[in-house]
Amino acid sequence: MAFMVTDDCALCMACIEECPNEAITEGDNKVVIDPAKCTECVGFYAAQKCAEVCPSGACVPDPNQKEDEAALMAKYQALHPGRAPTKD
Ligand code: SF4
């Protein structure tokens, strides 16, 4: 499932640069994750970068955006045609 940002976001912006899919943008009171671009970092990293760097624990799985690994990989491939997936 895609990740989402809760109201605990302190707008520190740490996550924006870390997202390999450029899925995170600044909103009014918190940053916002575009579920069409979030692959849960599938294709790039073994763990979700935004959740790793968030000091507030505000980046969490979105229960309304449930996707399995295959769906996330398909999204990755659509976003990055021709790029071989990596995982650190
Ligand atoms: Fe970006 Fe990964 Fe966070 Fe999704 S889980 S918003 S792809 S950093």
C-alpha cells in the first residue's frame, strides 16, 4: 500500500528529498504523499525512506491504498520505464 502522512507531520521536509519517486510535496499543514507515485520504495530500497527519516513518525502505511508487492513493482516500472530495480 502507498504510504501517507499523519497530522503528526512537523513540516521538517526531511522526507521530500529522500523519496526516490518524487511522491512527496509540501501541503498546507503537512507534507502530502501522492499515492499514484508511492511504491513504498519498492524498486529502490528495502525500507520506506520517508518513514526512516521522519522524526515525528508521521509516515505510515495508508489503509485505503492497499497494494501487494506485484502491484507496487508494476507502479515502479510504469514510473521508471527501463530502469532496473535496486534494493539496498
Ligand atoms: Fe516515497 Fe518511499 Fe515514502 Fe513512498 S514510501 S512516499 S516511495 S519515500
